[in-house]
Amino acid sequence: MSTEQESSARTAAPAPAVGVPSPGVKRREFLKVLGVGTAATTILGCTSEKVEKLIPYLVSPDQTVPGVSTYYATTCRECSAACGVIAETRDGRTIKLEGNPDHPVNRGALCARGQAALQGLYNPDRYRGPMVRRNGQLQSVGWDEALQIFAQKLGETRSRGGAASTVFINQHESGSFPGFLDTWLAGFGMPAHLSYDAGADHAVIAANRQSYGVAWPRLDFRAARLVVSIGADFLDSWGAMVPQQLDFADARADHENSPRLIYVGPRRSLTGLNADQWIDCRPGSEISIVRMLAGQLSGDAAAQTTGVSASVLNAFSREFAASTSSMVLAGGGGADGFDVALAANALNQSRGSVGLTIKPNEGYLGFDRMAAPAELRALAERMNSGGIPLLMVRGANPAFTLPKSAGFAAAMAKVPFKVSFSSYPDETSELADLILPDHHSLEQWGDTEPVRGTISLQQPTMDPVFDTRATSDVLIAAAKKDPGSAARYPMADYRSWLISRFPGGAAGLAAALPRGIASGSLGESTTARPVPPVRASTPIEQSSGNMYLVVYPHPFLGDGRGANKPWLQEIPDPVTKICWQTVAEMNPATAEKMGFANGDLVTVQTSAGSLTLPVLRYPGMQRDTVAIGTGRGHAHSGRYAKAGFNPLEILPLAEDRAGGIAFVSTKANVSKAGGYAQIVTTEGSARQHGRGIGQAIALVDLLAGRPGHDTGASDIAEVAATGLFGREGGTNPGTGEHTEGGAEHAEEMPGDAPHQFLPGLRSPVANDAQGEQGDPNSKDKGMYDPNHWSGMAKRRWAMTVDLARCTGCAACVSACYAENNIPTVGADWQVGKVLPDRTGFGANLLRSREMAWIRIERYYEGGEDGGADFDTRFIPMMCQQCGNAPCEPVCPVYATYHSPDGLNVQVYNRCVGTRYCSNNCPYKVRYFNWFGYGEPARPQYAFPEPLHWQLNPDVTVRGKGVMEKCTFCVQRIREAENRATAEKRPLKPDEFTTACAAGCPSRAIVFGDAADENWTVTQMAKDARAYHVFEELNTFTAVVYLKKVTHPAPAGPGGA
Amino acid sequence: MNLRSRWLAVPGFVCIAALATMLSAYSGASSSEGNSPVQPVAFRHTVHVDTLKMNCLYCHFAANKSFDPGLPAVGTCMGCHTVVAGTLPANKVEIQKLAAFWNKKEPVPWIRIHKLPEYVHFPHMRHVNAGVTCQTCHGQIQTMKQVYQASSLNMGWCINCHIGQSNPPFKARYDCSTCHY
Amino acid sequence: MATLTQPVPSRDEPRRPNIASADVQLPAVRDYEQVDREIVGTLHPTVAWFIGLGIAVFFLFTGIAAWMYQIYSGLGVAGYNPPVMWGVYIITFVFWVGIGHAGTLISAILYLFRAGFRTTIYRCAEAMTVFAVMTAGLFPILHLGRPWKFFWLIPYPNWRYIWPQFKSPLVWDVFAILTYLTISSTFLYVGLIPDIAVLRDRENISPMRKRIYSVLSLGWRNTDSEWRHFARAYLFLAAFSTPLVLSVHSVVSFDFAMALVPGWHTTIFAPYFVAGAIFSGIGMVFTIIIPLRKFFGLRHYVTINHLDAAAKLCLFTSLVVGCAYMTEWFVAWFSGNEFEKAFFANRIWGQWWWASAILYTCNMVLPLSLFSQRLRRNPSWLFILSFTINIGMWFERFVIVVPSLSHEFEPWQWTSYRPTWVDYAILAGSFGWFSMWFLLFIKQLPVIAISEVKEIVPPKLRKAHPHGIDPAGRHFEYEADTPGEFA
Amino acid sequence: MRGVIGAFHELDAAVSAIEALKEGGVGAIRVYTPTPRHELEEAIGAPPSSVRRYTLIGGLLGVTFGFWIAIWTSDYWPLVVGGKPIASWVPYTIFGFEVMVLVGALSTVVGLFINSRIPRLTMMVGYDPRFSHGDYGVWVECPPEKAKTAEGLLREHGAVEVRLER
């Protein structure tokens, strides 16, 4: 029966850890990786009988121990903020990124895009070496030949006098490379490069420069009592996301002094969903709100233009006027974005917020020297006229990230010779004549100065995956071939150049590398570039269409550069929960009126074109607005990036006064297209039906020690009141005596455990978990006896999730994907091959087969009528490690059982796949391997070479037909225990944590030993807001949630 | 064969087959115990360990600090064998083979003998640091002319030690997630 | 002194008893020779039979092909839609286990209750039971993620020192189903031994067949001591089978009732499942026996009175099942459990209203027609009804399995479910597998228990014919089937 | 085995023959009958079958084994699942019951086999295929000298055919 199976699995077995050389992948010559011991990243379910080779090193590398990780501090280059990361490298491969705790920007946290840098490093679609276009086709060539061509072209361009009109576009980055590049260009008589970041908000940067003198000030939320965000998605894609999120979460966690957040804008972004109040103004009318707040416009007048009721605006106005310290942030990408930002900044200045809540002196430098997109549009015009003899592009992808109406791609075709330094195929490199692929940022040297006075270092964490070369080294090599420049480039490579400039030289660099940061300054110029002539755009009200069109940057894919990373495609958008798909978001009431059901195809038509895509009813939309996210719909990129559509194809070109692209600048005609496409989402019901999964408490109630009323738990409250469950903490009359942390019970069933939290957090011995119903005389067996010599039962691993901090950004999800070898399943080839009943990207997700061990549930409370007055609850849901786990007793083979230290263990190799455990799991946190996602020979293989190099060797890659789930990163627990044993000491409190907790940019997740008072988690679990999800099921979970704290409007009961 | 014995033959065979299956399952016959492949270079543990008294950790340098015991790089071998050429003709041939690999800049493709299933995490350092000798699992490797798999390496064999039934007795945790995760 | 007389119906009693009783008679069967001739006479393969077998084997191979593909690719090719982790396979498993209950009920429970109408239908029902359990037993293996590891559910000594987890309802299932399969096939076989001896002792039989039948009959010689032990053993087997048949479907129901899924976690499941199983089993008996009595010309063995009695049992179990449905609604409402309420609302009025509608119509409404004696004695109607019962009972399991899982505690994980072609092919394959065995059975072994029928046929007597004839000395007349009977 | 076999068409004839033979004390009687009849049973007057003892012992063994395997294996490697006791007797009654039925029923069949001396490999003296169809056979085991008496009695009570086996 299974011979076929076994044999195919057998051949597949050693793949990830024991490298089988395959063409195109460059390997460290000396690192013919060994396959001993830790070769656990392989497919379970077979005993390999075939002859396996043990390949030793030829020469043993210094300092590394096989099977032991080395950690390198470096800098993340996924966005402009430049967070510090620590790369864990095992046997020569970087397998995990974590935030650098010493880094001033991200302080140890890391967002989803940062985690996914690894999938850029190991992207299967990367250029494997230099290529040159011959007869219209890109062909692989050697580096010598490619460099020869490059040098020759440079020489030709100069000799023909075209140097002055040569253009170099670089993906925006800070640090010394831009200066190096400009010097190099100057050496060839070429103008300074264009530093381009399509994801940055240029209007805000320009306004900040004008108002505050810096590009991006630090936002001190702790000092503010009222934060007004006017389309500024500061928790996500607006500016330096990670530090802003850290600061915001810290501010909100200090309940007494926490700021209230009001979000103004046509679409509730992630920040909007975290806001306490949403003012759903019409697109383009934000300026009226700012003017109202500034007292230049009455609330009634503002109501006219914004479409928001006057009473709401007047109350808002009063609240703002009354607030002691405030912060007004503007964003949203409107055509008048620059004016709105300037007005908002002026408001901050007039209210004395600058220096108090907005701190320009502590600002982030990563946004300096950025070229406005208008410059690229102007460049397109110059290219069209044939004035550009040579175009060089590194990293950036203007052919995709500029609206199609800017005509960049078409204009590029008129440039005689285009050089791309891109690591990946994209729309721009597809047009290039010569491709000199750059190293990934984790493979090369570099530096940056993210905040004044701190240098953040970038160093290679591993040898290059492919036959690529750092562009800086290529430039040096090209300069050496040029007689005119050679003299100025005596250094061997960029690293030498860097050392020569580094404070302290080589010794200074060596000293700084372990922490990845050094104090000092590179002294780079931070002056603003002059704003180019801007093309005036028509006001949005004058464009034609039945709805306003809002184009917004996707939280993960950004301007499209994340599109070929399967994690980022698969992890649901934190707001819409859409994966692998581009949808037109509309308010449910509007969609109902227009007759659009979820998934109905509509045509969105603007003056620049039309796009047909499915409708998503999203309550966070202003009623007259349709929104489409960017980032998907690549025509020439990797295999994963083909999913979805690109709204920039239909966005008419419009610029704000700072030269930024106006993403909200036009109306569109939305009409039914006929047809239907199922929505690829992980959302089942967006309402929690009063089940108390995500509970909340109003700030006033919390401070007064009252339980408060929570619609999220109302039905359960009803039951509790009738005494049938009687275990709901949030609804019972509290006495304030939080002896064990929770609120008092209204009633107790006989036999219930006497307190709410600790039974589940104590050692999970059989008798304990049964509370008073257990037999008092029963003896705990073996390891479960706390006095057993192994001492295992002395620990109880547990976790708290503070919903007052959690913003729902899904960084934890990506960290979990990275740590636990979780396969992505949404690619269109990952479904059944014979008569598949669903096809296309996300086909497996349409059957809810996503594998994320931790997911963020997003429930709405209120606003059933499509109104703006709804609250959002984000609940990270992972295995709750129940003390009384329903999944365990139903497993027929002990594949899941309770370990003495409180883990709900899943033994993958024992699992036969009855899936009964998942049926019986109330939290639905068990995931089944429907296909052989870990078997290289299968179409469903989730880690095509070299993505599998990223697999964590400490975690088994699950085979076909087995159940998997979160086990609190048991490999990290074992690693910490091994380390402690090796050092002959007990575990230290908070010595290690899980991947999700480590990455969390809002510090919402705390992990530790709940049986030991010295661990933070024990203190957190005692919080008055603590509750267990579905506590009435007596599962005694080890995950304690702390209620979200809502901030209702001070005047009335509205708000939340 | 008379009629009666013919009638008994069928159930008899079934019984014997069942018994054999059960015995083989229990004896660990399904493991590759005793496997002793011929290696590309006939490395003599007898000479290195027994005669020269080299410490195991000289070559298997990570056994006390990693999951992975470490395999000596060819460079490590050549550290001595650029000087030591062997005395016996048979050994000389083998050392020349080694040198040939070194000169070709190729690692020696050793054939793996001790292999735990893929889904088992076996931390060498925990065992070595707890005082479990190499010989406990790998047998009297210092006397093996050609290395063979001395133990069955199946799960019951592991468990026996973990629950303290070995000689000398060791004790270690024995819940599943100790090794399987 | 032995008496040769048996109770003789008095002249005043109605000729056609309305109550199925122990003395259901076969007036048209006159002597042992007729029994042998007519029953053994059905064993000749016909063209129609070969066509039927061919169709069954075709479906079987379709199912096998689908299963091979599923094993190769992974369970993802089936229509699972987490958290609906169980689907068509478990539904069909419970369906076939249910079918497999009527046989043992008829052969064992009715035996203990001395219900006379069982005699002519029990062999057929028992064979159906064995084949249905053989079919059902495939599904738990087939639905595994790693079916080649199914033996881990069986306690066998191994060098890992690990055993099954005996608190799991799935291990209970393994024991219950394996025990039931063993005992019901033993029961069938023990009952067959004397009949095989009859087949063996026929004249004009090929030596090959004779040898096979000789081995299968175990040298049965019809001696008095053989019969004495046989009767005792048969009684004990029936006594064991009776609680077994009740326990097996209770254990199957524990698969659901032991879980805390809303819609599963109820105490009524065991009786509810057992009643449903008997209901569906009798439905299947009708599906099988009505054509069989027609094509095999056995209408004077399986008489209208037999069908009438079985139909009453069917009606009774339908009422029990209907009562269980209503209890479920009541409990959902009365408990005040929000999860349960929300789930039932969704099951009946929401997403799954159509499945519930099929279920309630087929299982609760249509069988009420059996209150009418006319319809009860109309084989054509019974045949049609048996199909709706089979469909309804499949949907009962569908409604239990799928809507419950698709609408559990966690609203974020509410989903839908749609089977794929693999599910359907394997479902069809299970019918092919069952039909193949049954078709092979009916042409190789007697579908009516010869020796038991002989018990109720009047023996030849020298003196008089006190049994089977009325006091006037006439044989009971053969009762013709009522008009409108099946085809 | 020596004796006389008589074949009867009629049931009452066979019954009267058996009674006569018993009265005459000719020898051990064995009756062949196509279907079990109470008339014959009463005429022979054999003691109750001992199959029930096999059933009892088998059932007891089964219930013990069922509980034992469940409890012993749970205790052999104690792992807690779902906070339940390691050996919890409530669910284990299912194993007690199922294994009781299994072993009890199978030992009943074994009892049937042993008591009925089946499977039988050899032909039984005096057996005739007609006995499985419709005729009753009465076999008297007797030495040749008593054969005449037996034959006479059989014929007297209506045997259609009488045969001497020696």
C-alpha cells in the first residue's frame, strides 16, 4: 500500500540539511555541509535505509561548531528605517533574524517585513549570476565578461559625452554608500544618483523638513494624551513602523496616562483599527478637519465637506481643544497631502507639541536625501525624449512602483543601454540590457546612521547564496578598469573603503561588530533635495466616477518589493485578512446598496484605465470610497509575485506639491463586471457573537476597578448571570479583590477549581487539572510528580498576551513562520494535480488550509449597520497549551500528550493523522499537512531551493498527513535547558523567549515559567484584566489574555 | 503427510509467521545493527585510539559542545599525515588515498553508519557531558578493525538508558518531547 | 413422550394476523424437499448477476483508484476544509456501521425474543451486516493522514515500548469494530455450517465444489449431539451479540459525544445512534430483500407478513430517531448554552438548512406513512422508502459531522465544506465493495437459512399432519402477494 | 464402529424407533436430522450442552484481559492526557466489555467445535447425504450379534432403509 509513499519520502529525506548540489546554486566550497546529529530538518515518517554520505569539511572553519549557531549583528534593509537585526547562522546558513536589543531604533523587535528578509536572501527566483541581453534575450555570462561590458559601456558613454545625462537610480538607503556612489558617479562625470523609495510618504517628509527641519521626528506617544492621526498609518507603513509601534504600545500600556487615538480618514488602516474613534471623512477632505481643529473652520462647515455628522466633529473639536497634550499626524497620500501635513505640523507647533510629543531632535535619519517620485516622472519624460544614454538601477523598481500613467517602463525602452543591479527579476530589470546582481543585504557590508550619533553596521552573515556581487564592489572593480578613476580606488573592496572611513578604523569596526552598532557619525549630508517642478493635478471632486478611489500601500508587500516572498503573500493583511489576492474594499452598506456581494467582480474604471477585481465588504471604509492595496500583480517577477492585481495601473498620475505620488487623487466608476471570485481570506466570521474571545474593558472602568460592560462577552455574560457557566470574570460584579488575579466569580459550580487562572498555570498533573473534582488521594505518576528527580513538573510554561498592547500587526506570525518551518500553501501549484476543484493563488486557503501556528483574529464590535462606530479586537491565537487539553485524550496513539512542564506536546512522527484532536480543539489551533509540503519532489513543496536553506534545523519539517501546532517553541526551551546544563546552572528568569514574543514590536507577548515567581509572565498573569479564552470549557489554558483597554470619548458613551 | 497433519499445516505456518514477526520486532532486527560498510579510506580507530591513545574529542571536536559530534576535516587528518606516512604497507596505501583526496581538494566521502531517524534530536553534548562514554552507544570502537553499528539505535534501546536500566545506570527525562519536537 | 403437535390457530382468529408474531407461517412451503429445491435453486449465476457484479467491481476500482491517488498526493485532494477535519469518509463510516446493525439485531435480538418473522430474512441481513462492517472498517483507515501507520492503533508489543492511548474513542472504535466484525462473521458462519452441509450433500455437484463445501462445512453431519451443542452455542452467540450490537454503535457515537464540539457533546447520542443504526439497517434490508425475493422467486418464503413486521420495526425506530432529533432541539434551547444554540440555528436555518431538510424529511416524515397497513404491506412502497431512508441516514451523519465542525466555538474559524471527486469516488467505491461481496454471497451460499426454515415447515409424519394444516385438515393456502408489489 | 443405521421419512417414525431402541437397550444411539426437532431431543434425553462452561470461562478471561491491557499499558509509560487519570477505569470498561464479548463468543465457538468434534476430517460411519436434506437417520452402535435386533426394531418402526455397518 505504501511502498510508493515510503520510497518517495525516502529519496526526499535528507534534502534540507544534507545539501545535494544542484546547478545554479553556488556553495561554499569548503562547506560541504555535514549531516550528523542535527539533521532534523527532514521529512519524518521513514527510516532511511539508503547509503548516506558523511561529508566532512576539507578545512575546518575557525570558530564555528557544527550544530551550534553563530549570531551576527547587522542592519535590516527592508525599509528605510534601518532596524538592527541579529542573524542566527547555523552551519553557514542564516536561518533566523531577530531584532537587535541594543539597537536604538527597534530595540529588539522586528516586523514581518524584516523577518521576511530571509525569503529575499533565499528567494528561488533570484538572479543566479550576471546576465546580458543578446538578441533580445537575457543570457548568463561570467562576471569577468559582464564587468568588461559594464566598463566598456561606461567608457563609451563618457567618450560620447553622455555622462552628464546618465542616471543612476538607487533603492533609497541611508549610510555611507550613497556618498560613495555619488563620488563614483562624479568620477565618471555623472550626476548624483536618485535615491528612490516608493513606500515613503514624501509629502510628510517634505512638510516635516519645512516645519521641523528634519525628515522624520520621533513621536513620543507617552507624552501625548490625544493622538490624532489623519490618514497616518504609523503602526504600519507610515515612517519608522517598529519604533513607532513600540512607543505607542508602551504609551497605551501605561493605562492611566495613555493617549486616546482618533483616526481620521476614508479607510481604517491598521492604525485606524487600533484607534478609539474613527472619523470617516471623504477622501480629499482631510484638510477641513485640520482647519477645524485649528479653529479656522466651524464643525458644521467641516461636516459639509467631509460628510461626517456635525455633532461628531464638534465633539471632536471640543475634545481636541480640551486635551492637555496632543499630537496631530498627517498622511494618507492625498493630492493635497503636503498641505495637510503642513497644516497638521502647524497645528502641533501652535499647540506647543513640538518638543513635547513630537521630538525632531531624536528623529530618524533614514528618510533623508530621498528623491521625490516627481523626479522619476521627469526622468521618464527625459528618457522619452531620448536624452538618456545610460540608465543604472539598483534595488528600485520604478517601472512597477510608479503609476503606469507615468509611462516609466515605456520610456525606459528608449534608453540605449540599461544596467540593473537588482538581485531579483522585476519589471525594471526585465527591461535591462545588463544585469549585475547585487548581494542581498545580509550578504554584504554596509552601514547606516538611523539616529543621530549611532552607526548601525551591516555585515555579511553568510557566504553568498548565488553568484552575485555587491554593487559597491562592482563599482570599485569598474572604476579600476577605468584609467581615469583607477587611481582613486586603490582599495580591494568596499569593506576596506568602509574601514578607512570608520571611526577607529579596522579595530573600531571589529569592536563594533559584536553589537552591530557604534557611536559616532558618518557625517552624511541630511540636506533636503530641491523639490522638482510638480505637475498640478485636478482636485479630486472634479474627476468623474461614482466612488472615490483610495490606493494604499500594502502593509507587507509595500510598494511591491515583498511580493515574491511567500510568507508576506500568505500572512493575511492585518486589516482585511486577505492573502494572495487584490480586492476592491467597500463599505458593506454601500456594497449592499449597489448589489455587490463579497467576491462579486467589479470593474473599477478611472481615466487611466480599468481593473476588474472582487469586492470585499470592509466596514472600515468610508461609504463613498473604494480602496485597493498596492504590491501585487507583478508581470515580470518571481513565481509568487504573480498573484493579484496592481492598482497603480489605473491610477492617473497626480503629484502633491512636494513631488510625491498622490495615491488618493481621483474618483472611479465602480460597476458590476459579472462573475465571481472567492475571497481568499482566513476570516470565518468577523464577529465574535458575544463569545468573549477578545474582551475589552473601558479605561474608566479599569481605573475605577469596575468590571464594565463588554459587548464582546455579552452573551456569555447572560449565561453567567443565569448561573449556568458562572465563570465569566468580565461581567460579574467585581469586588476589587483580585486575590489570584481574576475577578470574582458570580457563582461556582461544585467541583470547579477555586480560582480562575492558576489551575491552568500550575503543573499539569492529572489531579491538579481536575481541580476539586480530582481525587485528593491520587498520586501523581513519575515525571508528573513535582518531587520527581527530573524536576520537570516544577515548571509550567505559560504566556500572556496583552491586548491593550497588541496592534495586530502580524509580526509574530511571520516570526513563527521563520522559526518553525511553517510551509506556505497558497501558491497556485500547491493544490491537487488531478481535477483540482479550486485553482489559482490561494486555492488551498479557500479551503482554510493555511498553516500559521499563530494567527491574528480580528473581530469587530459594534457598527453592524456599516457605521464608523465600531471597535476592533485583535487576538493573537496560538495553541493555548491547555492544562486540561481536549485534544489529548482523543488521540489514539499518544501523538499529543501533556508534558510535565506544561506543554501540550505534538509528536509528529507518532501522528497517524486522524485529525480528531483538531476537531476537539475549541481554539482551532491545530493544522494538518494536507499535502507533502515538506517533500521536495512534490508540486506542493513549500521550500523550493534555496528557500529550504532557511529551515530551522532544530525543528522537524512535518511530513504529509500529520498534525502540527505551536508548542511554545519547544526547541528554544530545549536549547535554553541544554545551555543551562552545559553551564551547570539553573535557567535564569526570562532567559529566553519564543519567536513570536521576541519579534513582537508592541511587546504584547510575554512567555515564561508560570510556576516561578521570578519570571515576568507570572506577574503579568496576575493582572486584573487577565482572562482565559473559553474559560467556561474548563480547559485551563496556559495562555492568559489581558483585556484590551478602550478609551471611549470623554463626553459620552460612544467611541468603543 | 497424513490428512490430519495437512490440516494443521496452515494454522501452524500462520502461527510461526506471527511469532517471527513479533520476535523480530522485539529483537530490533529492523534496525541496521551490525552494519559495517567499507569506507573510502580504511581509517583505523584501533591505531589512533588504542595504540596512539588519541582522545576522541581530538577529531570529533564538537561532541561535548554540540548536538553534532563533528567530523574531522581532511585538513585535520593531514595535519599529521603530511608527516606520518604509515609503517605497514596496507596502512601506507590508505594514507596515500587520503593524501590523494587532499591533493584533489575533495573531502572524503565517508559512509554513514550510525544514523538516528530524522525526527529524533540527539544532543551529543548532553550525553558526553553527563559521562556517557562514546563506547556506551558506539561499542568498543577502539578495537574495531572496521567500524560497525554496535547498538540497535532504536527507541527502546534509548529508553532503557533514560529510565535507568542501563549498566552503569543513567537517568534522563523520558517524555516524548525530550527528543521528538 | 414427545408431542408432535404444535398450537394450531383456532378457527375464530383472523387468517391474516395483523401482529407479527412468533408463529409467522410459510403456508406455501410444504416439505423439506421443496425447501432444498427452491433455496438451493437460487445459486445458479445468471447474466443479470454477472452484469451486476461487473458494475459493482467497476465502482470498486474507481474507489481504489481514487484512494491510491489520495495516498500518493495526500488527504488534501479530498474536500476537507479545516476545521471540518472529518467529512465524507467518517460520514460513510458511520453510515455503513449503522447498516451493519440490522443484521445482528434481526439474527440475535429477534432470536432471543423468539420473533418468528426473523427466520427467513436473517441470513440475508446477517450477510449484509458482515459486508457492511467490512466496508465500514475500511473508512477509518482510509481517512487517516498516514494510512500505512494504521496498525499503531492496535496494541501490539513493539520495541518502542509504546502502546495505543486507551482513553481515545478511536481506540474504542478499533476494539468495538474489530470485535463486531469478528463476532458477526462468526455468527454468520456458525449459522451457515448446517446449510453448507446441505450444499455439500447435493447430488450432481462438481468434485471441486464438493471439496470446498466439505471444508467449509467442517464435517458437519447433522447428528443430534452436534445440533444440541449448536443450539446452545447459537443461543450464547446471540446473547453476546445483543449487547455487542448496542455497544458498537454506542462506541461509534462516543467518537462524537466524547468531543466537546457543539452538536456532538450530548448524552443522548448512544441510544440515538443505535436507533438510527437499526432504522438504516432495516432500510437496507428492504433495499436488498425486496428485489431478492422477486428475482429469486422466494415470495412465499419472505412473505408480506414478514415485510409487514419488519416495517413496524422500521416505523418504531423512525419514531425513536425523530424523538432524538426533537430532544436535540429542545436541549439546545433549554440548556441556554450559547454555542449550542448558535450551532443549531445554523444547522437548521443557516448554512446547512438543505441537509437538515433532507434529513428530517427522509427520516422523520416519510416513515410515518408506515402507520398505514396498506403501505406497510406494499413492497414497492417499502422499496422506495428504503432508498429515502438510506439517503436520509447518510445525511443524518452528514448533518452531525459537517455542520458541527464548521460552526464551532471559534467564529474566526467558521467555514464551509464541499467534497471533491475523490470523496465521491471513494463513496461509490464503498458501495461497489459492499455490492461485490453481497453478489458473490448470494450465488455461493443460501440467502435463506435452510435448516431454520425446515424447523417451521411441517415435518413428514406417518399418522397425521397436525402442524401447518387447519383443523379442517386442509393446508393453509398460499397467500399471494398483494397487487402493486415491486415490479 | 459397528452398528446399524436406519433411515426414516417421517419424524414420528424416527421418534418411536428411538424410544423403542432405548427401551430395548440395544446400544448407543445417534440420530441424524436435517433440522433440530424438540421431539427427537426429548426422545434421546441427552444432558444439557457443556458449551456454556466455555462461554463463562472465555467471558471471564476476556474481561480480565480487556481491563488488564488497558490499565497495564497506560501505566507502563505514564503520560497524562487531557488532565485525566493515567489509568481511568471508566473508559476502560469498554475494553473490558468488548474483549469479554470477543473472547467469550470465540470460546463459545471453540466449545461448540470441541463438543461437536468438528472440524471432522473423516467420514462418519453410517452417515448418508439424505440426512441433510429430509430424512432422519437413527444409528445404533451395537456388536454384530445385536444387529439383528436393532434392524428389526428399526424396520418395525418404519425405517425405509436399514443398513449394517461393520
